[in-house]
Amino acid sequence: MLLPDASSTMFSKGLLAALIGGSAHREDRLSLRDVKELAMDSLYEIRDAPRPVVLSPDQSEGDVADIPFFPNPWIEKERLRRDEEERVRQAEAVQAHLAEEEKERVRQAEEDRRRQAEEEEALIKEERTRKAQEEQARLAEVERMKKAEEEQARLLEEEKERARKAEEERVKKAQQKERTAREALKQERPRQAEKKQQSPNSVAGPTTDPLTARKSKDQWFNEGRTYHQAQQYQKAIDAYSRAIALDPSYVWAYYNRGNAYSDLKQYKEAVADYDRALALDPSLDLAKTKRAGVRHLLTRY
């Protein structure tokens, strides 16, 4: 179909408009589908204008109509415009830079003159103040030595005070440990006497008499562990008791004897031994855990 002025066909006009004008909303290259859509936009207001279509056979590796064949003139024009703007901007920037450099050279020269005058004045002031500074330094050194001597005397006094407090703390801890050991021994003797009365045929209770303590506390402790591992709990208890008799502050002997009592289901005696172990060593978490478990069993039985 021809244009009203018969200068060309309507389709040619739309195609040329698409290829010459391009579009700001497309990529820098146009596909056949892009050209078709731009041609349709160009012919939209022409009455009875044809509507171009793209007939593309099936392609095994894609549609050929989607391949960007044609350059987009609008993009090229826009690129040229931006390049020109950039060139003008750079020229203006160079000119501004040169002007700024000239101003900086003038300013620097003035600054150099001012600095030279200040340096000359500073030399005069420096000479005037040097002697005063030397005197101040001498006085400051005298004051520093005085303070150093005072600080040394203070530190010596603090060290003496720390040593005195440390000795007092050591004596207190030793006294506390002795009191704890005596208390544990007082609690142990009645219980062993009661046990001896209840079990006439059992091994004699622990004693600190040299005739019954021929082994060391560690030997009795290891013997108790051997009996314990062999599940001979009563013999283990007797051995641990002898170790405690030799050392009433033997924390692990109380703990292991408590375990043996627990294995015999004598839970009250076990709790008592865990309490004694924790009294000697409050940080013994194993004793805390065991005591909690045995107390739970006491509530059940």
C-alpha cells in the first residue's frame, strides 16, 4: 500500500523509520522483532496502514528473529552526544584546573614569604626562651626525683603491708583447715563406734593408733579402690575409713567411701560423706552431683 503522496509504500516508510530512527528503549543492536515493533509504532497513526509481522521458521537452536542484526541509530546518536558532553566537561575541567594551579602558586609564594618572616621571629623568641626552658627543665628534674623517691618509699610500704596480710591469710587458712579436720574426726569417731556395735564381726573401725595404721593413707585408699572395683563394698568402706583415720582431711577418701555406701544403698551414710568432702573442698563438683542423685533416691525409698 502506497502513502497518500505516493512517495513510497507504507511498509517502506515504517521500515526506514525503524532502521534510521532506532529507539531509546532498545539495546544497541536491533533484532527482526525489534524492527517489526518499531515499524508498527511508526505506522500506528496512518489509517489502514499494514501491520508488519515476522514469519520465522522453527529453529533448533533459537529463533533467528531474536538475533540482534541491525544497529540502533538512536543509541549511536546518544553515545555521540554523551561523548561530546564529556569532551566539553573535560576541557572545562582542565581549564579550571589550570586556573586553580595558578591561584595555588600565588598563594604558595605568599605563604612562603609569611613563613620566612615567622621563622625569623621564632628564632628571636627561641633564643629568649631557651634559658627559661633550661631552668624549668632543671626544676622539673628535681621535682621528678623527689616524686620518684616518694613513690619508691610508698611501694616499699605497700609491699610490706601485702606480705603482712598474706601471712595473716595463710595462718587463717591453716587454722580453718585444722578446725575442719578436727570437726570431721569428731563426726567420724561416733559413727564408726556405732557401726562397730551394730556389726561385731566386721573389720575394726579406723583408728589413729600406730599399731592399726601400719599402712600409709594412700595405701589404704588404693586398697579401698581395689575392693570397690571388685564390688566388695564393705571392705572398700573399711579401707577408706582407715585412710581417713590417718588423714581426716582426705577429701577423695570421703568421696569414694560415699560412693561405696551408695552402692550398698546406705544413702544417709553416703550423703554424710559427700557433705564432709564438700566441707573440705567446696569446688568438688563430682560430690555435688553424686549427693544430688543420692538425695533423690532417699525421697523414693
